[in-house]
Amino acid sequence: MELWQIVLIAVALFIGLPILASAIRIVKEYERVVVFRLGRLRGAIGPGLVLIIPFVDTVSKVDLRVVTVDVPKQEILTRDNVSVTVDAVIYYRVLDPIAAVTKVSNYHYAVSLLGQTVLRDVLGQSDLDDLLQRRDELNKKLSSILDEVTIPWGIKTVAVTIKAVELPEEMKRAMAKQAEAERWRRARIIEAEGEKQASTILAEAAKFYEEHPVALKLRELQTLIEIAREKALVVVTETGGKYLGEIVATQKAIKEYEKRAEG
């Protein structure tokens, strides 16, 4: 083989191998390749081995997995005029690769900006209490509004999650005072309910004692017995020593009888 033939083969290999390498594309299972031939849409190809014509076909690779968009913190004024800082996350996936490439330029950036706008609009129409207590409903509302815009782009919003709501320090202190006042209110209501129930029971007991004087006397004696356990106390009764003497004599007689029975 002559020298010029060797040089020609080397030049052909030098030029042909890169062209051949650029004509072969390997598309993963979770990817699709949108091919344009001379500017005209050919379709979405993949997964697997894909052959294209170099310098004639233009390709755009699209990822079909769920993508996370971290929405930057937004300063929002709620409907009740409270300034809050909200941090949210958007999860979306591409359903139609052709629409995602042909309908919108840089769909990831578009979804990010759209999420910021919708977040400010929806939360700006909500009260602070709704923002703190009804996040699930707000997340669903945000997701449905985003779907209305992104579905024509071939993009489905999987979920929208409000991560954090930051309140001003003045509002935190005011909410803490409100919570403390609420706890005091409940404690006073419980105490008043207890006094009401106790007074009702005492009224019933007084009525019973009025109908049964003997029961009242037994209750008095029981109270005296309980007081007598304190040795340092001296009990002075209104009725003098008559009933008390009878009680002491009875107790003494019982003890003497027990001693005789033991002996």
C-alpha cells in the first residue's frame, strides 16, 4: 500500500470516527430525546440506542423523573396585613417531552418563576391563621393552579409543599401572649365549673342533713374524730361536755370490756 493511501485512510478515520460517534446516542430509561431534522420535528425517541444524522439532526434531551424546584423565600403580605416570609418546594415531572421542548423555552426556569408568582398570589389572599393551620388545603390549591398552566406545556405538578413560615418577632410575642391568655381563660372556666358542681353537691347535702338531723350529728362527730388526731389541738364544742362525755365514757367502757374479755 502506497503512502498516499495510508494518509487517505488515516484522514478518513480521523474525520469519520468523530462523526460516527456523534451519530450514536444512548438514551437512558428515564430519558427521551426530541429530534429535529433540518428544523422540523421528527419526534421523541428512546430509550436505548438512537441513531441520528450529524449536522442534520438537532436533539434535545428531556428527563422524565420527578424534579424538585426550591422556591426562594418570598416576602408576602397576608390578607389580614401580616408580613411573613414563606419557603416552598415544587415537585413536577414531564409527561410530554415534545410539548415541554416546543411549547416553552427552558421549562424548568419557567416552572420556578411561575411557582413564585402563584405562591405570592394565593398566600396573599389568605389569612395568617389559614396559612398556619390549613397548609394542606393551600398546598392542593397551589398545585391545581400550577397544573392549569403547566399541563399545556406537557408538565404535571406532582405536589407543592410549604416548608416554613417565618413570622416577625412582634407577631411571635403577640401570639405567645394570646396563647397564655387563652390558657388562663380555660383554667378559670374549669375552676368556675368545679365550684358550681361543688356548690350543687353541698346544697344537696345541706337539704339531706336538714331532713335527717341524726346524719348531721354523725357528720359532726366524725369531724371531731378527725380533728382529735392532732394531739396539739384543743376542741371546744358549743353543746358543752354532755355529748362529748358520753362518747368518752362509751369508748372507755368498750376498752374495759375488751380487757376483761382478754383476761
